Amino acid sequence: MSSGEQQIPPWLQEQVARLQQLQQNLQSILLQKQHLESEQLETERALEVLKKAGDNDAVYKAAGSILIKSTKTNLVSELEEKKELANTRLTVLGKQETRIKENLKEAEAKIREMLKGPAQASPPKTDTPK
């Protein structure tokens, strides 16, 4: 840092670090949501295909790198459960996303307020009689 640049005050550094942490959390949640939505779409497609299959048709499910023979009824049940779990997780992630976005707005507003007037944000503590 050159001698002409100002040092960032510790209180501002803390707020910026908090803001960056919130942004990282939001990014992580958005990636998780994207992954779940993709997984959910894949599950829905599999259910559509499976429901078109005859009751006596041979059906298989993936278990790692192998396929295991199963019944249509069992697979439909498993996929419906997987879809419901994904819906629940998406709901939770959506609530977390909303909460973090609100926290981000608050943190940004706090930083703006601190930058406007550091003296206003943290007034000096003096006991002067009026």
C-alpha cells in the first residue's frame, strides 16, 4: 500500500467481510438450488417415462455403475419420494435465499451509512455538560 492511500478502518473491514461472507453464502445456496432443480427435472422426466411403461415391462434402476431389476410400482414410489424431498429442500433453500438477500441489503445499507459519516455511525463518547 502506498503512503498516499488511506487505511480502511477496522469497523469498515468487518462490515465488508460480513458482506462478502453473505455473498458467498448466497452463491452457495443458488448453486444448490440450481442442482436440485436439475435433479428434480430429471426425476420428473423419469417418472413420465416410467408411467408410460406397462405394468409387466422390465424396469431397472441405477445403483452406482450397475443396473438392478425392480418393479414399476417400487420405482414410481422411490421417484415420487425423491421428488417430494427435492421440493422440501427447494422450499428451505428458497427461505434461506430470501433471508440472506435481506441480510445483504441491511449490510450494504450499514456500510453506506458508515461511509457517509463515520462520526455519526460511531459517535465519540464524551461526558460534556450542556
